[in-house]
Amino acid sequence: AVPKPFFGTPEISVKIEDYINLPNMEELIENLIPKTFLKRSGGQIYISIENENPMISMFPPLILIDDIPVYDMEVFLAIPP
């Protein structure tokens, strides 16, 4: 049996192989991940998640790739989809 991740069961899971190839992560986020937006402020780029709970927007989202956290948005957006 596969162990359950420490963060629980995700509400949304997107398998990009189920969709057309997109040229970069920015387009992937904007077109495939519901309620998720890229925002720019003061030369920085960040991800915003639309949610009924205002506490969600107080903290940056946890981005995991193969269960490994990614904190640098520039690095994350440079990864080929």
C-alpha cells in the first residue's frame, strides 16, 4: 500500500499528460489549475489561490513536485511542463 502523504488528500490533482502540451508552467497554471492565478507585485511573482477561507491567502501555497517543496517561484516557473 502506498502511504498517505503528510499533507492529506489533495482537493484537486492535475495530471498534465491528460491535456495538450503547454509551452511553460505559467500557461499550465493559468489554463489547467482551477482557482489558481499568477500575480506580480514589486518585481516578484507569486501564486494566488481563490478560496472561501480568507486564511488561505495569508500564506503562500505549498508547491510540491514529487513530494519535494519548491520555494523559489522563478525556479518553479522555469521547469518544463
